[in-house]
Amino acid sequence: MALENTPSNTGVSETHQNKKMKIDTDQPENNMLNSTNFEPKNLDISNQILSKNNIDLHADPEIPKNIDSMENIDMRGITIAFDDQAGSDANETNQSFSERTADMERYDFYRKVLKSPKYIVAPMVDQSELAWRILSRRYGAQLCYTPMFHAKMFSDTSNRGYYNEMWKTNKFDRPLIVQFCANSPQSFVDAAKLVENEADAVDLNLGCPQHIAKRGKYGAFMMDEWKLIEEIITHACANLKIPVTAKIRIYSDISKTLEYAQMLVRAGAKLLTVHGRLREQKGHKTGLSDWEQIRLVRENLPQVPIISNGNILYFEDIENCIKYTKVDGVMSAETNLYNPALFSNKLKTNYEMATEYLQICKLVPTKISYIRAHLFKLFKPSLPKYVDLRTQLANSKSLEEMESTEEDQLDEYGYKILPHWYCQPAIRREFDSKKSVGEKPLGRSIVPISD
Ligand SMILES: Cc1cc2nc3c(=O)[nH]c(=O)nc-3n(C[C@H](O)[C@H](O)[C@H](O)COP(=O)(O)O)c2cc1C
């Protein structure tokens, strides 16, 4: 039985449906990860707005600010020293590295290791990087996934470049699930071995629908290779000390989705994330996530922690989703990128979030292309107002350039440029007899103040 994505089974109101952006999902090409997607016209305001606003990063006492310090971070962002002061915090957030958690009961793992997360940041290529995870955790994220890493490249001993560039974490970056795409049992284990001392689980990507995944035969294109998936998971469960999880898409036939989920659990998956879209739902065909199928997966697998993915626009959608589907947690990708404070249920300005993110990037080395992509998304609503500043952000090649501010940037008539959300001066225009009032402002009269 194919389920239609009607408002009733997606759990999303008409209004939300209309607002939902039809951008897909599981990967770079359609998701601004590819720099060619950042046309200048879509780029956003820069710098001057960011550092004009002297944001107090510690202003909100409810938000933990336990960001690692520079001394504790090596060039890959990996903690190199555990100081005593931070020790108690670290014990709170980190599993003991020697503990074998792979054999734990599913809900023991979910509760004791993952700490029963309800608010979850999705794996996002080039976007759920360490700095972004730190920001998201400050604003309520209780579990984060790394971006998807290519298992074979990650574990390639003849070339450590990819591993060194991709793998960044620190002692506060927990609970953490590292996601890999793989189509061979050994490459998945080889890659997972490299992170099993610093992560709480490894996830197999079974959802990526992009052409690159089709060519590489991984992600959602493994949906036709159940035997292989089973082998990958079984082999990993036997060889890793941390649990294996999986992130899946659905089939149009619910009974096939259920059979698929059961197969994954039989193979040893300790937790399933269900993205309620078909493999074909990408690009302009993305549509809505099917909460009814997610609800049925939940109902049929009561022994397995289930995370729902899709259709989260506002904080209240999270509770709606849990109420409807009875899942344990809710994962957000796209909305988390536009609103990293989603899980805190707080309204934040985009420049506050951008400033705080840039502060984190100063401590945690982050690729400039990731930063740029984040800023474009954060500032998307402001783009139309700051057409002339888009190129500036697009062309920034360093963190300093991104942040560097023209504190006193003036427009061509000498007026300070203020973001549109600030109260503005009343600027008088020159009188033009034809139009009653002309375009040109009168100009600023700057009179030196004498003592
Ligand atoms: C920028 C971006 C990158 C993504 N990269 C991954 C990825 O690495 N692994 C994965 O399983 N899904 C990836 N996805 C898909 C999301 O994890 C998620 O399944 C999808 O976007 C639906 O959730 P949403 O409706 O909250 O956006 C990506 C999505 C976006 C927007």
C-alpha cells in the first residue's frame, strides 16, 4: 500500500507545507554543499553586520558554554589534553573509552550512552562539522551526527589527507555518532575502528539519493542490496566495541519498509533513523516526510530506539512529531542549518548566531567553504536587503575576511549602513520638482565638535 503524503499522515499543517522549502536533502549536490549552488544573487550580507554586534557569548545562563579552549585543541580540533578542571564535565559527557558498549541492550545504549536524546542534529556533508555541532549543542541539541564520511577514503592508509581533513572532535563533542557510507564490510569496519574511541556509535548511511551515491553504489542505492547491508552490519557488530546504527529512507510499500527495518535490526543495528521520504524524493521532488510510515516502524519495532527525520520547521513540530509517531527523538537537518537555535525554542537573530559561530570557528579550525555555506544559510532572509554585500561574503577567503568589519562603512552619500532590523535614521531627500521628493539624500552634515 503506497501512502500519500497528505497533511494528515505527515503531521504537518497546510501552512507548514506551503512554507516548507522544496530542497533536497541527503547530500551535497542539491544542498549548497557544492559551491556552484551559491550564486551571488543568493549570497548574503557580510561581515560588517557580524562584528558590529558585540555579542556576549555567555549571556544566556541556560545554554552551556563548555566550548573547548584553544590549548585543548590541536590543528585537527582533537582534544590533546584533558585538564582536571574540565574533568568532571568530560566525565559527564564522555563514555569511558575502554567500555565495550556494542553488546548493550538497545534501550540501555540509548539511555545510558546517548542520554535519551530527543533533539538531534542530522548528518550533513560539509555542514555538521565540529564547530557547527558545538553551536547546535549550546542551543539544545542533545545528540549530533558527523557529516557522512566515505569509509574507504577515510581508512585509506596510503593517503591520510581525507581522514585528517574530515575527522575533528573534542572532549565535549558527545554524544556523537559518526556516519559512514560504505559498500564493503571491511571498509566500514576499517573506518569505524579509527573513531571508536572517540564516538558513541557509527552509523551506516542508507539514505543518500544523489548520483554520486548511485555511481559509488552506496547510500540509498543499497536499498536494493539487503544481503550486503546485512553483511556490513553483522561484520561491524562483531568487530567494533561501539554500536552500529543506520539511517534509512522508506519504500513506497510500508510492508517493505517494515521488512527492511526488521532486517537491519536482526543484523544488529542498535538504533534506526527513519527519514520518511522515498529514494526518489530529492531535488524538486523532495516533498514531505511520511510520518505515518515512521509511526508504523515505531509501532512494529518497540525494542528499537527510533528517530524520526523530516518535516521539522518549528520547535512545536518536534512535539507534534513525537506525539504522532511515538518516536524517541527527532532529527533536523535543513532547519537546523537555518536556525541552529531550533532546539532551544528561542528566537535568535541571525547575526547573533553568525557571530557566535564565528567565535567558535576561531577556536576550532574550520574550512572556509563550510563557514561560508553556513553564513549564507543563516543570512538568507537578509539577502534581498544586502545585495551589494553578497559578493563580499562570497569572495572572503579567510575567517578574518569573513569577520572583518567595515565598522564605519558608509553608503555613497555618507550615511552609515545599518542592517534593516535596526531602527534607522530618518533621511531627508533632496527636493525634485518633478517627483515631489527625489532619490538623492541631502547628505550628512558632519560638524566637528569643539571643546
Ligand atoms: C546540507 C545537507 C547535507 C546532508 N548530508 C547528509 C549526510 O551526510 N548523511 C545523511 O544521511 N544525510 C544527509 N543529509 C540529509 C539529512 O540528514 C536529512 O535526512 C534530510 O535533509 C531530511 O531532513 P530535514 O527535512 O530536516 O532537512 C543532508 C542534508 C543536507 C541539507
